Amino acid sequence: MNMIETYVAELDKTLRGPRATKADLLAEARDGLLDAAEAYEDAGLDRRDAERRAVAEFGPIPEIAPDYQTELGLAQGRRTALLIFFVLAAQPVLWRWTRHLAGGVGYDSPGYQLVEEMVSWMGAATVCAAILVVTAAGYGVRYFGARRRLVRATGVFAFTVCVVFSVLGVLLTALTPNALMSVAGLPSALLFLGIPLAGIGVSARNCLTAA
């Protein structure tokens, strides 16, 4: 393995984040190093010395890795916020659909109505917050700079979403008529809420790792 490939492999081991984004960043680094090495080679250096000079000019991995890691963290933050947005934006439609399939009877108890109202308001607020995170981790970087604290905060936010909506989902399920057998009870809660929230939890962990 030549010096450039060894350098890129070491950089790969150092970084944590979405695979596609990391692959793109590593490809850009490799291309930049190869172009620099070719330029030095055209200037009269042999290939090994040209690669050594290109790597030295690019910088030690401990110095350049933080910038790459910040970019990966922001990509993970955007991905996590988008996942939260789509999961929670879909919940009202899915919940009404499952209630319709269940016959729509027995959902007018005060307790159920209260929890459902809480889910509605908190879901809307969370969707708006997710949009703000996506914007801050995308276009907002131009104005506010790249911040790992935003990525860490996104991970904490995502874990909070998991906890809050898991509790509310359990309450709604418990208040659903014939909760264990009804299509609008436990089966739909596990399928349409439990699995997506688990996905958000995994993405939240990845956020904290990337931060």
C-alpha cells in the first residue's frame, strides 16, 4: 500500500459518521493527495517522495481529523432530525387510519382525549424543532459556523423524543379499547411507533458518537 492509501486508511479509522458521507470525504481527500503528488512528480520528484510531500502538506491526521469529524457529525445530525420529522409527521395519519380500521368506537374517554391532545401538541412542536435542527445543521452553517455542540444537542433531543413519545404511546395504548387485540392498540403501537422510535434511538446514539 502506498503512502497516500495508508494515510487515507488511517483517516478512515479515525472518523465516525454516516458511511456515504464519510466515503465522499475520504474520496475527496484521496483525490487531493493524488493531484498534489502528481504535481510534485511532474516537478521532478520520484513517486515516493512526491507522495511523502503531498501527505506532509495535507497535514497530520490529529490536526485535520476534527474538521472532517465535524462535517460528519453535522451530516448525522441532519439525518437524525429528518428521521424525527418524518416519523412524527406520519403519526397522526397512521393513528387515524388504525382507529378507522378498529371501528372508531370507544376513543372518547376523557383520559384518552387528554393524552391524544398532548401527543398532538408535542408532536407539532417536535416536528418544528426537527425542521430547525435540519436548517441549522445545513444552511445555518454558513452563518453560524459548524458546531459539534449542535450535533450533541441533536442526539440528546432525539433521545428525549424517544422517551417522551414512548411514554405517551404506552398511555394511548393502555387507554385504547381492547388494547391487546385491537388493530389500533398494541399491534399498531409496536409497528408504527415502537419500531420508528427505536430507529430514532439508534440515530441519536450515532449523533453522540459522531459529536
